[in-house]
Amino acid sequence: MNTKQIFKNNQEWVKEKLNLDPDYFSNLSKGQKPDILYIGCSDSRVTAEELMGVSPGEAFVHRNIANMVPNTDLSSMSVIDYAVLHLEVKQVVVCGHYYCGGVKAAMQSQDLGILNPWLRNIRDVYRLHKEELSKISDEETRYKRLVELNVQEQCVNVIKTAEVQRAYRDRGLTVHGWVFDIHSGKLIDLKIDFPKILENVMEIYRLD
């Protein structure tokens, strides 16, 4: 798709919205109050608002390769800070997807240049769960499971942040781990048992 087509599409979109509601854009410009912070993958096939069925203003979205939340990444840390402290979102979602190129790349012994430090975070997830993953003989099943475990670990990274801990304590903020199945189009709630996962380590990360 060329850029001229994109601007044509934009004109059609504006026309469609104004036909439905003449005040659509003037109302949109008044500010945002989303309930959800969505942290997802940059993959072009995984469009956050569309797969959730939400409208502009309903979700604050952050995307990067393989939906990572490393504490050294100022971008994701700043997004969490702004969404939790200033927008006061009620839920934080980390959403991965099956057949993720970033997760696949991390499973391979290959030098990928500037991507190496980023993918090392996923390889660390593999290392943490090596015992479980090594028992999975089918490569595709192991690949999918690593996608799920990566979502789990990124949710844990979210929970480690001071902003999220305070919001959980003060106003009941919740964190969720999801996976988008590209083959079926369905969202899957991993229903992660965070208290069980964190029971032996949270005393290390808890900030009072």
C-alpha cells in the first residue's frame, strides 16, 4: 500500500465518522480516560484495538518486538508510569501472539546484531523455564508454550514496578496475560495465578 492510498483511506474514515457523529473528533480531542493499558507485539498482523473491539480512547497501547517489559527499557517503563499514575487505568494487559517472530528468533542460535540484547530477554525466559520446555518434544508446541511463558514473565515484570504495586494496593489495579491466536483470531486468557508464581519471590520485589 502506498502513502497516497493511506491518505485517501484517512479521508474516507473521517467522512464515515462524521456521518455517524458530527462531534466525533471534537469530543475525541477533549482528552482520554482509558481503562486498559495494552502492552503487545509490534507485529503488523496484531492490531490492538481491532482484536479487542475497542474504539479510540478506550485503550492506551504500547507495542514492541515480542511484547517485552524489561525494566531497563525506558519506553515501556515510561508508558506504565503514565498509564498507571496519570491516566489511572484499571487493568494492565500483556498480550503475546502465537507464531511471534521475536520469540522464534530467540529460540535460534543466530547472531542478529542490534536485536541480540533485546532477544536475550526472551532467552532468559527460556532459561527460567528450561526444565518445562525441554520436556516438550514437538517444536511447534514448545514454540507456543514459550510465547505463553514470555507473556507470564512480562506480566511479572509489570507487577514488579512500584507504580503497579501502589495502584494494586490503593485502588485494585489488575494485571492480565493474554495470547492472540492468529490462526483462529481468538484472544486467550492465560489465567495466570500470580500469587502462586510470586509467593516465594515477592518479598524481594515488594515496595512498601
